[in-house]
Amino acid sequence: MNATNFPQLASASAGVLDRLRSCLPQCLHGVGPDTPLSSLGLDSLDLVELLCALEAEFHVSITLEEFESVTTAGDLAALVHRKTG
């Protein structure tokens, strides 16, 4: 990634994370970009709800394999941003 694109990506990812928090406040309240996804304690129903919210809100499809490849909420937001761009 080009270093000059980093602030733009960070800003876009923050916007994605804000929208996710508003869609799923019960799962993502207080979550920041550095929050490990593993610390959220998402059960299988929460995960389905999160993936459906991503699809509905951002018109992207995130596979389980893609979801498992990211480690933080910020990484997930960056993935969504890349898929929408």
C-alpha cells in the first residue's frame, strides 16, 4: 500500500467501524480499531448477524475465510473498505 493512501484508508476504515457499531451496538459497543475480534466473544449467531449487517450496510459479501483472516476490528473495517472501493 502506498504510504500516502494510509490516512485516507484509516479515515475510511474509521467510518466503516462507526457504521458497524451503529448497526450492531450489542456486539460492537466500545470497540475500537485495535480491538481483537477474538475478544468480542461472538457466538455463531452473532457472527451471522455481523456478516449479514456487513452485506446489508455496505453491499459486500465477506466469506468466513476472509473474516477469519482478520484479527482486529480495524482490519475488518479495512477489508470492507477495500471491497467497496
